[in-house]
Amino acid sequence: MKKVFIAINLISHLSATGFDTEDGAPIRQGVHIEWYRTIVPGYQGEAIFVWSDTRYGMRNIFAHKINQDGEMVWGETGAVITDLPGRQEDPVAITDGNGGAFIAWVDYRFDAQGDIFIQHVDTNGDILLDPNGVALAQVEGKQITINMCTDSLGGVFVTWQDKRGGIDDDIYGTHVAANHDIISQGTGVPIVVEGGNQNAKSIEYAGNNEAFIAWADFRQGANADIYGQRLNVDMANNFEENGFQIAATDEQELKPRATYVNNETSFVAWKQGDENSKVLYQFVDASGLVFSDPKSISDNTALETAPRVKRSSIGEVFVNWKDLRDDPINGDQYIQKIDVNGDRQWGDGIRVDPAEDVDFSARFSAGNAGDVNVAWERGTFPEIDIMFQNINSDGNYSLAEPIAISNALGYQFAPILSGNAEVGLYAVYGDQSSGSIDLKVQSISTGYQPVWSDFGLTAMIGLDGDVNYTTPFRIADQDLYLIWEDNRAAKKLFGTQITDTEIQFDGGKQITYGDNSSSETDFSTPILTRTET
């Protein structure tokens, strides 16, 4: 059995007296960044991104605002959206149109299955509602999986999956006005309550201060169909109760994604089929379906799956999907543009990354000239980079080769984009090259190049991994060493000194660099000895 010995030269005998502080302080507080994939615009040229982390022990919600000068407007560690007991996680944000944002999350402090709460933060990062948040759904059963959209009046529609009725998922929601009036506060309004599951919902603004929501519906059994509904700010239905049928065939219809076109017209895309799945789309207005039959995103016969959609400022819709025409094993990311008449503009779609490598997890943001900005992951774990390309209005690459937002060693993942190059285009991603998850942000110039060095600014430093085998060594009254095995990257020993209740090395200082730490296979542990002087 291997053993690890650390000799520490202590300057005096151990003392029996203890520290006189009443409350403990974190010596090495982990800051695992749990979830951050929500980003919205602030004022022109700004972006607000929201995440949960464990800096206070349990998971809480935080937000940053960044401007084009790279300033973290809400302070070095961001605005505190929640500082509450229990877990607050999976935040979703929508701009309020005045430089702030509405932020909703799943809250587990009262119910282990989850409730839905909301907060409003202003342009200065100050919270405007009760510091405990406001319950949108605090009822028996599981409430999770939030989707939100604007009402264009400074308020938001909020929807969630809801199991208050028993086993199956239903969909509930509410409207939160700019003045914080909430429809059916604490319970929400049923949008669809039917047999079987109703899930995989997608909601977006629909014109006339209304919202359009689409979902996968299993009311007829195992064969899912696509249903939809249109809602006003009073949460009244435009279509029949429990939604109207958008797509129903002998094939599975799954993963609907909705967005807005213009006037009162909405767009919805979905995956049809399993073994030979295709991505189809349809327009929906206040009267129902616009096209007699759904349209295909491509005439290519290869399998297509996982659609995502985004709208441009003039109502063009960009659709991204995974396509197996060139790589039948891993697939590639493709993108298509649909004009306001519902016609395809880019043939059978544009392959986002022409490199013969694995590409996935694309996220995109429309430009102002019929173009689209795309960021994605390239590589094979654990060596994955974040790439970027702009595709112009004609469907051509603006860059001869994609650029790397980050090609640092190790694992970079989960990019999201906000804005456009003319007023401020930002990419936010996770960086685990240090062993812990850091939150990084990069600005993209009008020439589609990274603005900030070192792969972008570090918005939040994470500190992951378990702490094992903690050993204290008292030096004198109010003075001790503390040593532990730290798994933030690999198994190394870290330590700190605490003098007069002050921690000398926040988060600890690394004191071993080899690989001779503990082993799960032979149950060896670090052994520390002290020498006297």
C-alpha cells in the first residue's frame, strides 16, 4: 500500500486552547457552477447572464451584466439573486426591456420535488421583489422545467411542467406584468391538463402582447403529437381548451421549438419520426395553421433531429439541427433560413463546421443583415474547443475558417450567444481546463474576431471536487495549519494557515504536485507528521 507523508515543521507545542469565534468560516468553500445557460440583452451593447453556484454551500442564483468594455457592471462576483436555504437552480431569464431581467428558477427549499419562484432585477443589479423571491407555483407535486417569453410590455409569460395532478406531466403558467401583478400567484393557470404527458414545451412572443406555446402531447397514448395554444396577458386561451392539434401522424412528433415571425404569425419546428426522423415546420396565426401541410427543413434524405430556432429582427427564422448526411455516426450541425413567407432560403441547409471532426451543441444569434452567428463545440472529450462562424445572408461563410473562441487545453463546453456584432456580440461558455468549471465570456468584433485575450474574461471562478482527509495542526493560540486532500483538478494536497481567525490563503495553497495521493483501489490515505523546533 502506498503512503503519502507530509512533514510539517511546527514552531511551538500544540495548545489546548481553542479559537474564540462563535461561527465557523469556510476554509475551502467549493464554488461549483451548476447551470448558466441563460443570457439576455441589457441596454444596447450589454448582456446579462445568469447561473447557479454553490459559493454559500447550497445552490443559489447569481447574475452578471457585461458591457462592450469588458466591465462586469454588477460587481466582480455578480448580483446576488438568491441567498436562501435549500437549493435554487435551473434559472431562466428574460429581458425587461429596461436594462434588467426577470429571472425564474426551480426552488427546493419548501418541497423536495420543486416549486417555481421568480425575481426581477433592475439595470443596476438590484432586486425589485421580495428577497425570498415570489412563488409562481408552490403547490403539492413536482413543478420544474421553466420556459419564459416577453409580453413586449415589460412583463413576461412563465410556463412550467407540473405534476400536481398525479403521475403525468401537465403544463401550467402565468403572466407577470411590468408592475409585478401576477395571474394566480402561487398556483398558476392550467394551459393543458390531459391524460398522458404534455412536455417538451416551447413558448415565444406571438404579437399583440400575446404568447404562443407548443408542446409534445401524449394524450392519445405512446404516439406523441404536437399541440399548441395562444395566450393573452390574462392567461385566456385563443384556441380550444387544452390546445389545438398542429401535427398528428402515425410517426412520433417530438421536440417542438417555437418563435415569432411577424404580425400575429408564429413559427414552430419539430422532429417527426424516429429511425428516419425529419425536421418539419409550420406557421401558426390567430386563426390556426397557415400552411395546408407542414414543410420540410431540407429535401436531403438523411436523418435529421434536435431542431432549435431563432428569429431575426425582421422575422426571418433560423433553424439549426443535427444532420447525418455526412457523418452517419456523430452527425453534423446544419442551419437553414426561412423567410417571412415560409420559404427556405439556403437550399438543403448549410453545414456549420466543414472540418472532419466531431461538432455539436451549436447555439446561434441572428445578425442585422440576414446573417447568423453560430458557436459550437468541436472535438472529443476531454479535448473540446469552442468555435465560431458567421454565415452571411446568402448562406456563405464570412470567415474562410471558423475561429476558436477557446482552444485551450482540456474541456471547454456549452457555449451560448447573445446580441450581434454591430451592437455587442457575446459568447459565454464553461471552461474546465483548470479542473474546475470557470465561467468565461468573450466579445466578438464586427470583423468576427475575439476581442479579449486569454480566451475571454473569467466572469466566475469555479472550485469543484471533494475535500478529503482534513488534518489540523495547532501552532499556538489563534494559530494553526490545516491540510487536506483536494480534488479540484487531480488529487493533490492543499493547505492554509489560520492566524487570529484570519485565513492566510483563501481556498488553500497547493503543497504537493506529484500523483502520489490517495487511491480508491488500495484505500491508502495521506499521513501527515509534525516535527518540533
